[in-house]
Amino acid sequence: MDNNTPASGAFKGGLGSLFGGGTPEYSNTELAGVPLTGMSPLSPYLNVDPRFLVQDTDEFILPTGANKTRGRFELAFFTIGGCCITGAAFGTLNGLRMGLTETRDMPWSKPRNVQILNMVTRQGASWANTLGSVALLYSVFGVAIEKARGAEDDLNTVAAGTLTGMLFKSTSGLRGAARGGLVGLAMSGLYALYSNWDHLKGTSPSRY
């Protein structure tokens, strides 16, 4: 059945006028000349100027006064979770290595498998707890310093890292706390340097 008969055209025109006016019909020759880029004229498919669909600004809406970068409180959840997962993965590999080393003289049997599994579980939980605690302390210090100073810069990062190292090693005495503070200062300083590497090179940094 041919859909291009005059009767079908009249039927389409009648339906078009019934729902608010008929839309112009285009032949294949006319549609073949429609540009795919630029689209300066009106689109033959929609009665909308395609120039109004171009987004020159950011495609997300921020609350009034909000920054385009995530704050320390938002990043705290990612930091703590990431450190826990990283510690668990590292501890699992370390426990597997230790279990295979300690049971290398034993034949492959159920007692050996149980011993390796216990070592993997113990090491994974220990490393996850350690790195998660460090990340929690760092996030708490970072948020507290940011709220106290009312500013967000690399000084907060260095101060939070130093205080985290000192508090984490405070059970080892003053000398241990001092060593922990130096380690935290060095690691936070390296992170601050890495974060500002693009700025130091003269290019615009991309922060999310």
C-alpha cells in the first residue's frame, strides 16, 4: 500500500490541523541538504532553533554560594572508605604472602589452608583498621582546621597531616610523636606539592 497517495496526504493534513496546525512535509531531497553541524537554520524536525540548545556554561546547578570543588567534609567519606579498601587489599596480599611463607614446609591440606586463611583475614583487618584510622584522624583535623580558619588552602592539608602523625604515634612517647609528626608533615607536603604541580608549571589545574 502506497503511503504517498493524495488521500493519505489529506488524512495527515486533517490530523495536523486537528491537533494545532499541520507540520510541513519534506522530501528526501530536501532533507539531504540539511547540515549536520552548525545548524544555523531552524531544524526541519522540531520548531526550535538549535542555537538555543547549545550549552556554553556548566551543565550542573550549584546552590547559592557553593563552590565548584568538593569540600573536605564531602571528601572525608571518600578518603576514609578508599583507605579502608586499600588497607584491606594490601593486608590480604601481605597475609597471603606470610601464610605461604610460614606453611611452606606443610603439605597442601586443610590445616594449611585454614592457617593461610586466618593469616589473610587477620592481616587484611589489621591494615584496613590502621589506614582507616589514619584517614579518619586526617579528615577530622582537616575539617576542624578549615572551620576554625574559615579558609581552604594547602596549609590545612599540611597541618592536618602533621597533627595526624603526631596523634597516631602519641602512644610511643614524645619521640615517637615527633617522628610521626615529621612523617605526616612530609607526606602532606608531598601531596600539597602534587596538587599544585600544574599551577607551578604555569597551567590551570583541574580539580573536582
